[in-house]
Amino acid sequence: MKVLYQEGLASLAGALTEMGFEMHPMGEDIEADAVLFTSSVRRALQSKPGAHGALLLDARGLNAAQAAQALRRRAQTPLF
């Protein structure tokens, strides 16, 4: 799964790379399956989606395991 990430999320991206995700910094010209962001939702919306769309994942407060689960499910559910 190709995932773009916002600047400042490099450590989370590194952990997700170790879990098997193909991580790229936001702004690269690739068709992404998902975009991780915390504050740049406008920039996330400008990313090029893959053939089946792209999940926009607000990574605020998520650890690598939580982010990986949301990416695999292609859904973000509220954490209570």
C-alpha cells in the first residue's frame, strides 16, 4: 500500500515502513492509497489518489499500530 505522509510524521512513517507499508513524503507525484496528515488537510486533498481512491487519515494521537490498523481497514474509527 502506497502512503503519503505530512512533514513531521517521519518517525510514524518509519515505523509503518517496518510494518510493510510503502511510505512517501507528501508532495511526491505518486498515486497514493492513503494520506497521513495532522494539519495539512488541504494539501492532503491535493494528493493524487490511486485507482480505488485514497484514505485521508488524521494521524493526530495515533501510534503506529493504530495507524496501521486504520490503513489496513481503509477506515478510521473514533478512539474512545
